Amino acid sequence: MCAASASAQCTGDGVQLYPAPGGIVPTNMRLLLEGVGTARSPVLGLVGKLLRLEADGHEVKLKVTKGWESSLGRAVVILKLSEPMRTDKRYLLRLDEVLPGVVVLNGRPGVQPSWLSGKGPDTKAPKWVKKPAVSEGFVRRSPQGIARFVKLNLALREESPAFLVVKLAPRRLGVSPQQYLLPIQANTAYLGHEACGGAFALEDGRSYRARIEAFDAAGNLAPSTPPVDFEAPSAQGP
């Protein structure tokens, strides 16, 4: 996700995978599978089932466990390997066996998602170089509605792909917190929602506190960091 896509068109129905398909991953990676729109319920329906990663001469089973649910039409499940992958092999996720015809929104069209296994497992936790901070907020109107995001700047020392899990609570009593996944791209993450759905619901001008955890692709957790306070950007004109 980038600022342009975060504030303009809505992500379509389908799934997204983290780490994104095509990259190099540690042999002990965990996969995160997100269902968007109409794919949300089918993805949640995979909890407790087994998926397969196939490579030349090797197969790994993946057990699906519960992850996080967004209040805006998204859900994430965690795919845990039954054993490590072998090094330097291309592994194909047989998503077609459990979600036939589903569109992989962050993969190559018409191609089953795959990853190249690296030289071994990742056992080191990420280290903060720059702790998360809100740099700006923005609101965009489109025919679909209003998109509202705040931009988080951060930096991690980590060889594997990394992502954030954010617990977001309004600064008022009696409102349940939201907890969901945020991908990191180029030391940036966008917290908020598109015009027709998204990860976090932000109310106009509301004050929030975000508690942020960072994980790498193997599930190693970075040291804790102080919560981040901010106000959601307002869509009200001058």
C-alpha cells in the first residue's frame, strides 16, 4: 500500500499474503493470509484446516489458526509450518485447493503464490532503529466515500519482511479497541481505512492511542515501544 492507493481506489475482493509472494523468506516463516471483502468469510472458514506448500521433492503442511478481524470487512489468519522448509527452494502455496478462483491481490495475476526459501531460519528479533511516530494524516474523497489515514514512520533492523500488529483505542471510556495487521513498506505504514473498507475505522477528529508491536516473517517480536497518540484527520471543510 502507498499513499496514492491508500487514499484513492478501494482494494477489491480477494486475498493478500504477507510476506508478499515472490520474495525470499526464512525457512521457518509464518504466512499471514488476509481476506478482503467477499473473501473475508471464506478465509475465516479455513481456521483449523491444513494447506500445502509444494517444492521440488518436498512438501510442508500449514495449519491455519485464528489471527485478527477488522470491523471494516477484512480478516487475517496465520498459516504455521509443520516443519521448516528446505533451503534455496521455490515453494508454491496450493491456495487453489481451498479457495478455488480466489484473486491474490498482491500477487501475479493467474499464478499461484510462491516464495524462495533462504539460507536458514530466522531466530533474531527485529530491533528498532526508529520507533513508530505519526508524521501526517490525510483524508481523500472519492465516488466510493471517504478514505482516512495517518502515516506512521519507523525503521527496523531486520533481514526478513516485517509487519505491525496495532491495538487501537479511542481516548474515551466504553469503546472496544480494534486490533489488526499493518504491512510495512519502505519504513512506512498507513493506519486507517479506504473509502469502502479497510483495517481500522477512524472517526472524524477523534483522539486515539495506538499500541504497536512489530514481528518479522518468522514470528519474532521486536522490543516493546511506547504507545503513539494522535488525532484522526477531519473530513470537515474550513
